[in-house]
Amino acid sequence: MAKKLFVGGLPYTTTSDDLKNHFSGAGSVVSAQVITDKFSGRSKGFGFVEMSSDDEANKAIEMFNGTDFGGRSLAVNEARPKTEGDRGSRGGFGGGDRGGRGRRDSY
């Protein structure tokens, strides 16, 4: 059964093909995807690699976690399933850089 890995610390110039080629050293790569910003199209510096088996996924973690890739240190671990309400690091109620008025319950 295939296992998906999270790969952080990618250089912003990394393509999905680069990621797939790099991880093929640990076994058969089912898929590789560098995550990009939906507006700018630029890499967010992380991605996901799906290895064809648990053994190959574990081998990839051992081989690549903490290693240099394009001048940056990779963080490789088993991907956690996305939970409902997972919207990234920005959340909360209004405010921030989204132009919301926010809540002013007390001053």
C-alpha cells in the first residue's frame, strides 16, 4: 500500500519532477507534488511524495530527512491526513492581512 510523505524545506525553485527524481533513489515514487501558491504560482517550499510501499517510505525518511537538497535541509516525515477545518496557518476571526474588521470585545 502506498504511503504519502511530507517534504519540507524545499528550495523554491524545486519542481515536482525534481522531487520525484530525488526520491526515486529510495524506491518507486507513485506521485510527487510541490505545493504552490494558487495566486502567484510560486512554490511554498514544501510538497508531498507518495511512495509505493511502507518500506520504501521508511527508507526515504531515513535517507533524506535532515539532508541537504539544493542548499536547504529537508524535513521528511509521514504526512498526516488533512482534518476538517485545516486551513493553514491563517485563521481566526477577521483582522490580519485579509482586511477584516476583526472583533473588538473589550479595550
